[in-house]
Amino acid sequence: MSMIETNIRQIEEEIRPSNARLIVVSKYRPLEEIQQAYDCGQRAFAENRVQSLLERREALPSDCEWHLIGSLQTNKVKYISEFITLIHSVDSLKLAQEIDKQAQKQGRCIDILLQTRVAQEDSKQGVPPNEFPDFVRALLQAPMPGIRIRGIMGMASFVEDTQQIDQEFSEIETLFNETKHRFFSNDALFSELSIGMSGDYRLALQHGATLVRIGSAIFQ
């Protein structure tokens, strides 16, 4: 068994009790390594740049499921609208409207997550929790049949302090629950909480993560 397969099996075992799903972050990895992950049964992969995503999709088997986890510019939505499975990083009404527009051109309904920002780093994207209700309200007031809001995505600060990470995940979990209760209480599809990466996914699982985005812990 290869190192990659060993790592995937170990992570799957850890997340199974939580019913969370593993999304393999394939960014910066050579195609041979991603193919190894595919060969041991993994189908869901994530990239943070549109160009990389297009290149990987072209080179890898057609039954791969592709997720975009990085910042998405409106002028690049059209390149992925035909095939993207889930866009994790929607943080503006303008972006949601463009996804809706391109999805309708394709005769599709694209699943999206709304990205919040609780991390301390300025480089992190997303809508702050205190602005989130107004953001959701604006999305719901504009008819957009080409998108489906499936849940929330967020990242904790990149720090060693597990107490801070735990607190930030707790804040995202609370935001998810409040948003569900307030806006999506009758919508079973609003069910995804995309939190947790290689260094903090175990903590994320304790806060209700349904999708964990893991790269380096698999390809180390």
C-alpha cells in the first residue's frame, strides 16, 4: 500500500464516525500523486485556482468530482460552470449572480457554499459573521434558479494555538446553526459545513464539519 493510500485510509477511518466527507486538496501536487489518490477510490478533489482546476480536469479521469475552494473572480465563472460540483468560496452577491447566470446558460443548478471569515489574517476571504444575515437576505431576495445554497465554508487562523482554532470553529458552527434556523429551516439541502484542513480537521470534526479539505496530510 502506498503512502498516499495509507494516509487516505487513516483519515477516512478518523472521519467516518462523524459522517464527514473527505475532499482531497490536489493543488500544487503532481498528476501522478493525484492519480494515486484516484486509484485508491478517491473521487472528490479541490483546487484553489481556476486554471489549475481546468488543467487537472483535462488530465484526470472524467468521473472526478471537482470543488473550487479558492477565491473566484466573476470573469472566470464561465470556464467552470459546465462541470463544477461545488464552489466553496462565494462571498458576494455579484459572484452569486454570475454563477447563477452561467449555470442557467449550461442548463444547470450549481451548488455553492457561502464563505465566512473569522480568521485573524487579512489574507483570508469571506463575509464577517456580523454581516452574514444581511448577505444571506440579499441572496434570497434575488431569484437565482441557477444556484443552490448548500451551507457555509470557513477557515481558522493559521496558528499553533489550538484554543484559538477551537474558538473560531465554534464561531463558524454557531453561524451555520443560526443561519440554518433563520433562513433555511425547511431546506434539507442546506446541510454542509466545510471547515477543517490538514492541521486542524480533528478539531473541525468536533464542531460539525461535514466536508474536510485535506492536502498535505495525504501527500506528505
